[in-house]
Amino acid sequence: MANLDILKVRPFLPGGRDYALSKSFYEALGFTLEFDAGEVAGFTSPAGGFLLQNYYHEDWAGNFMMQMVVEDLDAWWARIEALDLPGRFGVPAPRPPALQPWGLRVAYVVGPCGELWHIVQA
């Protein structure tokens, strides 16, 4: 009988506006570079990962969103502020944690291609 277990699901993120900068951005955030095959790089964390592709389309990248659930949002916010993402990577200033109408506190971080990360507390 065939084993039909799903081992991993990973989205493809845009990274091609400046591929090297995007890879550095995600390493600075704390993701581990698992592999770099030139046009695609795999990033992992204890909770999962994603594939960063050397591809960029402005409309797609500007509408791409990811959610990262963390144990302590305030500790993560302190880390994000300390990284100086706008100064190091030329991205918009992150937005601090705020309670949203749907009941979650969310901090927002924009990546080098315009991709939006919602960082929320579990």
C-alpha cells in the first residue's frame, strides 16, 4: 500500500526584485537557509518554512501575505525594532503590535519585494 502522507507544505514567496537582499532579510528575521539552488532558496524554522524564488511581479508581490504566529509578540516586536529593517533592507517601517477588529494583536512587517507579514501572538 502506498504511503500518502503529506510531509510538508511550503508557499513560494517573491524574492526577485533583489534576490540577495531578500535572502539576507529572511536570515535576519531568524529563518534558517536550508538550501540555495540559485533560482529558489528554502528557508525553515521550527514551525515550518517557505521557498523564496528569484521571481518578482509587482502586483503579485504587493498582494502577497504570510502569517507568523509567535509565542511572545512583544518580545518579537523588540527583536524587529532592534533589526533596523528599514535601514538595513530599505523596507517600510514595521507597524507595532495593535489590536485588530477581529480580536488579534498584530505587528506588520513588509519584506523587500512588498510582501506583507502579519506577526501575531498564539
